[in-house]
Amino acid sequence: MKGITGLTDREVLERATDIIRDPNHWTQGMWALGDAYCILGAVQVAQGYEQPSTLCTDAQAIRLSERIVQTIREQYPNWQPPLTTPMDELVDTGHANVIVESFNDEHEHEEVVAVMEKTLVREDW
């Protein structure tokens, strides 16, 4: 599927992964800090947004969040975000981005990039 820029979901995720692959362009605790981004901020930049915003999560970003959550569950089956709402309920209600945000903030750079790279090589695109 394509999003607002005409890029496919996979193309956006490839661009987002390229952005945060450099540790100097990755951050935790916020979507953007200068030219450093969390997973979701990098997705929005890859989509063409000038400034990432938690208020600007579109259908493509939701789909990508759901894909990333699938990979997180496979790679970290015992990890649970520090949230009161169960993961399944968050995904079912279109809030997988909350899980992705928590994962980004609780894991090391290498782990975050590895999850994005593993999501890219999934067979279910």
C-alpha cells in the first residue's frame, strides 16, 4: 500500500531505518530532537513530514507500527511495555504506535535498528 508521499510502506520503512541507523540520528523519550528521531519520528520524516508529531499519525504509520510490533513480539516474546492497556488491545484499536514508542525508549540503539531491519525482511509484505 502507498501513503501520502506515494511511497509504499516498505519504502517508508527503508528510509526510516536509514535515518536512525546512525546513532547520531536516533533519540529516545521524544519523537524528534534536532535531526535525531525515534522510530515513529523517522517514519514521519520518511513520509515527508517536516516536523514529526504525535498528533500526525496517519494510516500508513499505523500499518507500519503494526508490522514493527509483530517483529517486536517475535524477537522479544517476554517484553511488555510499561502500559496499563494490554498489547493486543492497543493493536486492535489502532494504537500499535504506543508499543513502538515504548520499545524505542526502553531498548538500545542496536536493538531498535535490528527490529526495523528484521521487519524489512519479513515475507508478509
